[in-house]
Amino acid sequence: MSKIKAKATLKLNAYHILMERVEAGLRYGWHRAHKHTDKPDMEAILNAQEEAVSNEIAEILDQSE
């Protein structure tokens, strides 16, 4: 039985991946800010979005050393 050698190259588009996570975080934060009220103030919206975007980005970054 012969062995087949295969070589593959994978190139990730970091900008695209990051932008997808930022957009997902903004959407989630918007919905989160409106969870218990129909008209949250701007600070509540921004805080919810900041936390959601931070969480989305943290999921794709390796934080171990």
C-alpha cells in the first residue's frame, strides 16, 4: 500500500472574520439592550454593544500563553 502525500494551504481573511464578529456583536448588543425595555437610552445600547463585540472578538482570539 502506498502513502499519498498531500499539501494544502489555508489563507484566512482576518479582516472579513473580524468584521463578521463586530457586526454580530452589534446586532446582539442592540437586541440585548432592548430585552427589557422598548426604548433604552443611548448609554445602555452602547454598553450592551461594547460588551457583545468584545465577547465576539474574544471568542476568536487565543488568549493563552
